[in-house]
Amino acid sequence: MMSNTWKGLAGLAMCVSLAACNSDSDNDDVTPAPPAEPQQALLLNIAHVNDSHSQLEPFSGFEVQLAGEATQLELGGYSRVTAAFAELEQSLPNLLKLHAGDAITGTLYYTFYKGEADADMMNTVCFDAFALGNHEFDDSDAGLKTFLDYLSAGSCDTPVLAANVKPQVGTPLAPAAVDDYIKPYVVKEIEGVQVGIVGLDIAGKTTNSSRPLDTTVFEDEVAAAQAAIDTLQGEGIEHIVLLTHQGYENDQAMAAQLTGVDVIVGGDSHSLLGDFTELGLSSSGAYPTQARNADGELVCIGQAWEYSKAIGVMNVQFDTAGMVESCAGQASLLIGDTFQQSVDGSFVAVSEARRAELLSAAEAIDGLWVIQPDQEAEAILSGYKGEIDERKQEVIGQANESFCLVRVPGESTNRSAGVAGCESANTLARGSDAAQLVAEAFLDASLRADFSLQNAGGVRIPLAAGDITFDTASTMLPFTNVLVELDITGAEVVAALEDAVANHLEEGGSTGSQPYAAGLRWDLDMSAARGSRFSNVEVRSDAGLWEPIDLSVTYVLVTNDFIGEGRDGYTTLGEVTEDGRSTNTYLLYTQSLVDYLQRQGNVSRPARSEYSHQSVTTAGGVLLTD
């Protein structure tokens, strides 16, 4: 059923200009004349998703507040995304369908099918444009080419955009020309008006946190964006949409630096935008967020959370000069029509009468869209799903409580929203229980290590209380990293920690570089200057006692080879590796977590004293507790 939001927007969009309303359907054979000056006013509707990360199946048991009570429901799934786009195409004219990057990596669907399943599902939507994200390069340029070949094998011919990415001719993404696979922009004609869509991928994060070829050039995002805008405006195109994968804050900062930009549809930061307080969920800002470009003109910014959970629909009204007059819209969670609520401490299916009440309540909330999966998309997915279901469901352990997912303690987005016991996880000093668990597994796997280190962004999902399956472990740690052991001095350890935090505070890198450790703990003041943010750094001895780290002593650190090579801002670790002080264990890091869970059987959060983050002060000077 279409939500109240989409009904209202559909009515608003039915007649966007006098010229559009008076068009004569009997004149289809007449070649339209070029648009006169001034151009007609245009209402542009944009439906968008981002950061789907091979999350093709829905999330069951997702918890929200509904009708004043904690309620579990089914959230998302790519077949619902397909159904939502299809419904919008029927109800909204002048619709652009956009994907803002990170389509792949993150679940067994990518592990087993290397983008084929993702491409097939994307081709049930037929996006008007797809911007490359940093994780598109996780298997280097050749892996991205494999995925894009699957994507182009369908009938959609989806343009793949990144104006600032230039592969070297003769490499996988540019066999004959630099734009064989990746275009800087695409132009769509809507109601006789040309709209330019420019793609951008985050440069520093992709080169430092993924695996593109050294010969693939990532240009400055702002400079590349302005160059593309200037080119389009030189061709008389005044309606400019940037399709970016660089994060919500970067989108806002970029808007102020550019001339000619009208709309920015983004990804990368997994930002939920809009007011979801009624559902018990926090957000990172308004949807759409309104900003001003360098000319002082209105810019509309949107993002649609993550993992096929939501869709954003933005409505942008342009005037006859091609400038934005206003923007509106809604990001909505895509949900099913069955619900569970607590009875005697356990969630159970509600009665039919209560279901009707909850369904009515859900349909009255703009931030929820009750929608059934598209059946054709479901049929495609089932062909892949059946092959991996048996292995995915193997139980390998039990979580006695939830392990919440956080990147940087104090961040605005609650990445564990909907997981019971994680309602305020992002506000606590301890940070990520999930990353702490992974670090403990790494340390358990190494026979030599004194302590372990894991970057926050490498841990992809929270862990709910209950059964832990192979699927859980492989979704938490979905990449192909292996464990390495570094012979490293105490001084180098502290330097590496400083590197990690400076990467996202000062160098424009990913917040995923935030460090977590087992057998190593610290106090962190992110409001202090680089070099003095970490204090009271301590190492756990073999006897279980905490002792100050000795800057002159050489320790053994176990970590994943990704940051061990100096990626994600861990420059000092890269120098240690280059110095020949790294030993590859050849143990797949996901397997270390599986082995740890199987050995433990039941896992609980560690004692507070065992967490790597003991005390945390945010960059804004707020002292966090717990």
C-alpha cells in the first residue's frame, strides 16, 4: 500500500508546468523543438538508495517503537527496494532512480557470487545512474570490472559514474579508453529539460581503505565536481545533480564550495536523514538537508541510510532559470506487514486484531512504508539464496547479550538502531562491543601476540543476543583479510593509534579507522592536538595485570593485513611491514572469529576494564561515560 507521503507527492507532481499539462499525446511522431528560453519550470523527483553492501535479504526482528510499544518487524530487502521503485515510477512523473555507491561486499552473496547476485538485483530496478563507492574497489580494479560486466549483461545499461576516477588505459577498467567502464556524468532529458548527473567517489578513503590499482588516479572531489559542472553548463545544462559517495558531512561542505550545483544525493556515511524519533531511532540531520552553494543558491542534500533498509524520495522544484526554488521529500524504511510484540519477556506474533491496529499505525507514519517484495525480484534472489542457505544457518555460538556496533564513540548515527540493548550505544565511551569481540578473537587466534588491533570499519554489523551463525560471522567480517603479526615497539603502537584517529579527524579519511584492541587500553581525548590524544596506554600482562606500555619494548601485535599494510590511515603499521617485521599467519580473519565463537560456545561482553576505550572525550570536548 502506498504511504500517505507518496500519495501526497504523487498529487503534487501530476502537473509540474503548463507546458507539461497541455502536452498532446497525439503528436508523438512530431520531433520536439528545443526548449525555448527561459526554460519551463521543472519539478524533479529523485528516488535513491546507497550502501546496499550485498545485503539482499530483509532484516527480521528489527525493533522500533510503534503505537507506543516496542515492536519487531521485517525491514528492507532488495525485493522491497525493487517494489518501491516500481510503485514510484507509476505514481511520480519526472523520476530519476539513483544508487549512490557501495553496492557490493558485505554478505555471503558477494563472497560466493562476486557481484553477480547484486547486479541481477540492481537490474530489477534499472537505475538511471550508479556512482562508484570505495568498496567497489575492495577486490581491486579487476574485481570491480567483474561486477560491472555482470551489471552490463542485463538490459538496463546503467551508467556507472565517477568524475574523479581515472583508470590507466590498458588496465581492467580501461582496456581501450579511460571511460570504457566509468563515465564522469550522464545527461537525462526530462520534460524537455536536460538534467546532468555527475558521479563522485571519495578519493582518500578509497585509496587508503580499499584496493584500487596504484595506477588508478583518484582526483580531488571538489575540483572534479566543479570541472564537470562547468562542462555541463558550457553545454547549456543548468540542472545539476551530484551523485556522490563521500559522506553526509562532506556533501554539506562540498555544496558551499561549488557553483552551479543544485542537488547532492549521497552515500558512504550510512546516514539516516529525517525525523524518526517516533520510531525510537536517531538520525544525522533533516531530509532533505538544505544548504547554499558558493553562489548563495539553494542546494538539496539527501541520503537513504544503508543495507536496502530504506529509500529516499526527494522533490526538487526548479524555476525557469534552472535554479532550485524549494525541495521536500521523505526517507522511509521499507517494512513488511507482520509484527511481534513482547509477551512475558519474549517477542511473539501479535493477534490479527492487534496486527490491524499496528498496520494502521505504521501506514500513518511518513517514515514507514509498508510494502510487499517484488515477486520477480524474489524469484531471481531465490536462485542464489537456495545455494547458500544451509551453510549460512549453521549455529556456531551463542551471544548472551547484544554486541553493539559503533565506529567513533559519541558519533551521531546509531549504527545499532533496532537491536535491543543498543539504544544508546553511540553515546558511550566504550564504543563498539562488536569490534571489541573481534579483537578478542584475533588475540585468541595468535600464539605470539601480546595484544590485537582492529579498525572499526572492518566490523560491519552488530550482534544481537541469541544464536550466532556462520552467516553472522561472515557478515560481521565479510572481506578476505588474513591475520598478520607485527613486531612493533611501544612507541610505534602509540603512533599507530594516533594515525588512526587523525585519519578521520584531520585527513578526510573514514571513521572506520577508529582503533579497537584486546590486551591494550587507553584514554582518548579527540579534542586534543594530534600526538597528545592518547594517554594512559596500558598493556595486559600474561598474569592479567594492566601495566603502562613501555615505549622502548618490542611487542607482538596481531591485526588484519589490511591495516597492517598501512591502509585506512595506519601509516606507522605500514612502515613496520615495509621494514620486514610482519609475519603472515595466512589465517582468514573471519575464520578466527568462527573458531573463537565455537571454542567459547557462549560469549558475553567483556568486563568494562577490558575495553580498549577507557575514557573518551569527543572532538567537541564532551566527556563520555560508561
